[in-house]
Amino acid sequence: MRGTIYVDILVLVNTILGYFLLRGAAMLAGGAQKPLRLCFGALAAGFSSLSLLFVNLPWGFALLLKAACACGIVLLAYPYHGIRLYLKSIFFFVALNAALGGVVLLAMQAGAAITYDNFTVYLHVSPVLLIICIAGMYFVLQLVTFICGKPPQTQTVSFALTLDGNVARGKALLDTGFCIKDAITGRQVLLLSYPMLEKELSTRLSTVLRTYFTAGDLQQTELSFYLLPVKTATGMRPLPALAVNEAVLQDQKCTHITAAFTSESFAQGEFSAIAHAQLSEYQ
């Protein structure tokens, strides 16, 4: 059974639903939530519902359209901090959409009118009811998080490193479990994410790191790079490293630090480096 569809209500309701779905997906994926970006993502979700009004597309093209919309919505809603977190966010966003789709089955049993086209479902029920349902789902997620406990709060400090004439700035996560030392020099190691700091590095430094991470070749230059063996979850990995003589951690000047670079982006994107929790060890 089909009924009249009001475009303004269709977009508005799906924008509200999309906002709560995106917040829920961010909670489950462990991603950062930026209010403005969430609003942009929600608007994209609202307008993506207009695919319901297209002519009946071939199922393959309609499925591809829905997948592209989901990928685009997530990309708009969250800062990009690596493919892993991006794919997790897409998964949870789609999963929550599917969970909300349970309302469709209930509505079908109740005899509510349904419009279905291009993998988009429109229920001819009160918009207030749909908003209450998604708010209830979000409340359940918050309740589960409260009962199970929130992830431990992480402490970050600002850092500034002078590398090849350029100053790289960002936030460093303080981790008591991070106790890597440079076996060659005896210095403490500050682990830096190359993808997250690439734009702040000099052209020469960035070229050396890019070449190593793509081709495995560490070029010999005046920068005095060397390979530092670091134990990770996947085993021992040699990471390009160099000594840093000018560094500031939380407004404190530090010396005797080794900067090691990894090709990974750190989760959530709230920090671009990892350091030992005891800042005094860097003095």
C-alpha cells in the first residue's frame, strides 16, 4: 500500500534520524564526534532519502547508490583518521540503520502503509513516532555504555618538535604502557604518526619517510635516519627514527628524545604521537 509522500517531512525526519544514528555509530566505533560535522552528515542522510523518489532503478545500481550514500555520509560526519576507523564507522552506521528497520516489520504487522524503492523504505506513520523510536535506540546505547563503563579517559599533552627546520605540532597521548627506549642511544622514544603529521614536515623529511613506507628503502641523507626495532602487536618492526635536540612537551623543554615514525594513523585522531606517561623521563 502506498500513500502521499511529503518531501519536506521526508528530508527533515531522516535528518533527525541520521543525526542520532551517526552519534550512535560514533559511540560504538570509538570515533571522535564533532557537532558541526555530525550536522553535515545528518543533512546528507536526510537528502539521501530522496532516492526513494527516483524511478525504479536496477537492483545492482540501487545497491551501489545506497553504499555510496553510506560511505559519503560517514565521511562527512566524522574526521578521517585511517581506513580502519572509517570502515568501522560505516559498519555500525549501517548496522544501526538495519536495527531501526525492525520498525518496518512491526509496521507491516500493524498494517501501516509502506513505500519501498531503491533499497529505501518510507513508513507512512507519524514522524513523531519515528523520532521517538530513534531517540529510544540512542538512549539504550547510552544506557549500555553507562552500565558497561566508559572507556578510560586518555591524557594528552601538546608537543612541538623541530625537525629539519620545520616545527611539527600536535597532541601526544601519555601511555604508562609505552616504554620503548632507543637501544642505540638510550633515549626515550616519541612515536609519531607520519600520515597525521605529513603536512607539517619538511619536503625532504617527508620524501624520505614516504619512500621508506612505500618501497622499504631508507635513503641516506644529512638527516641521519636509522632503523629502530619496535615491538608491536604484529611482531617486531623496524621504524625510521632520528634524534631530536629541540622538543617541547606540555610547555617543558625536553632533550634526548628519539622521534620514531609509523605509517599508521592513531585511533580517534585525538592525538598524533604516543609518549611515556612520565614526562620527567624526557628531561
